[in-house]
Amino acid sequence: MIKLIPILIITIIPSTMVMQSFTLFIKQGTTLDRRMGHHFAIPPASLLAVIVIFMLISIVVYDRAFVPVIRSYTKNPRGITILQRLGVGLTLHVIVMVIASLVERKRLNVARENNLLGLHDALPLTIFALFPQFALAGVADSFVEIAKMEFFYDQAPEGMKSLGASLSTTSLGLGGFVSAFILSTVADITQRHGHKGWILNNLNISRLDYYYAFMVVLSLLNLICFMFVAKFYVYNDVRKSNPSLEKNPSPSQNNSKISQSTPQ
């Protein structure tokens, strides 16, 4: 179990990225034009459904299209290894935060150009500007979360599979605490010495684009650490972790032994 701890620590950072979807991404949506037609306004929190939809779509595409094609090259029944799948998800999380930073910069430019800097001012920018970051977050989660569950369960020792499976949700819970800590720390530090600060109640005068850029750097450092750990990680031998597979012969082997012991 000890060799799983570095991967557990590394998966905390992508879990903090997940928390952004439930907090800051939604708060951004409250400042945008949510109208769809003349009689309907899109609830900002409903954008979370985009994450779920794209997660389900990407899982199907991965299993039905990607794995059969790549399996012929890698000769791996999974297509790619579990850690490779996790690495793809971590890379996508970096791209998500890059997109989020660029979209936020565009949103702030619209606010300044139209002099809409009040706390409750709605900007003339459609809420669908947030769609790419929500959609790609769903794709990234389909790689990271499934890889986490497979890795911690598969690599946990026999008799500790339940504990291993719980580590995937543990990293998600820890990510929530780390996300809150990073958010409050950045907000506090950037307001010192009379500065306006990056994260304020009024998003129209905040600098969330800087905060998202900081998360990009943090994600890149985490990805580099992951690549180093994954390079030296040695997978468990399934046959050693399941000695019953060798101790219990197959029915065909039993039949051959019986035929040999039977006098001719």
C-alpha cells in the first residue's frame, strides 16, 4: 500500500480542479447573459450537466473506439496502461484551466468595455462561453476518475482491495479541502499591501484569470511529478497477488492427471 501513496498525493491536485467546476465556474455563469429565447434563463448550476454528459460520451467512445484500435498496437488488453490513462486526464486538466483563464480574460474585457463593474451587473456575453471548459472537464474526469478507481483497486494487496478502492474517493475529498485552502490563501496574499486582490465577491473587478493561470502552473508541476513517479512505478504481478490461480489447476489439468493414473 505504501507505493500507492505518491499516486494518491498526485491525484489530489486534479481533484482541486474538479472543485472549480462546482464553485468559481458556476459563479462566473451568474454574471453572464443566461437568456435562451424570450421566456427562459439557463440556471448556471445546470452547466454541471454538461460535465456528466461529456463524461458519459467519452467513456463510450474510449471503450468502443479508442481501445480496440490502440490495442492492436500496444498489445495491452486495456489499450493503454492505467497510469497512461491517468496521465492523459492530468494533461486535459491543464488544458481546461488554460481555457478557463482565457475565457475569464475575455469576460473581464467585456465588463470593462461596457463599464459593467457592479456586483450584480450582467454582462452582454452568453453563458455558452463557459461551455468548452465544462465539456473538456467532463472528458478529463472520464480519464482521471476511472483510472483512479482501476489503479487503486487493481494495485492494492489482496485482502486490502476495499481500502484501495476507498483511496480514489479519499483523493477527491482531500481535493475539496486543498481547493478551499488554496483559494483562501491566494485571496489573502493578493490583498496584502493595499492591493485589490484576485478573488473578490465582485467577479467583475476580480482577477480570476490570474488565479486560473496560477492553477495551470500548479497543474503542470503536478503533471511533471506524476511523470517522474509513473516512470519508476512497478505494477503488481497479478499471479503473485492471486496464488490460488496457480494452486488450483484447471479441470483439463485434473482430467489429464486422472487419465495418467488410470492403468492401461
